[in-house]
Amino acid sequence: MKRQRKKFHIGDMVKMVNCLEADCHPGVIWEVASEPWKVCGSTVVKLKNYPGGFDVTKLERVEV
């Protein structure tokens, strides 16, 4: 069975899930600020007002 990949685009609103950062930023909604790119085998995106790239497997899209 093929695993479906999450696709994020600039402007999507997301929250962090299942990671230490999610515990540090409970309830915070982030805006995706870049298209996804690969880093060391992981797919990441830039989040507005968050340093560096963030692993898309730890993000969940939200409707606002």
C-alpha cells in the first residue's frame, strides 16, 4: 500500500503535531512560507516567524 504524502503550499495554515515543538507551541497556528524541499532525506517547509525548515511529517493542515 502506497503511503500518501502531505503536500503543503505557501499560505497553508498548519499546526505542529507529535513533536517537542508542538508541546512548546500549543495551539499556535503557523503559515507555510515556502514550497517543500529535501534536507538529509526529510521533506521540510519554512514556517513564517520560525527559524529554519520544519519536517512536514510533524505538521497538520488546519482551516482558519
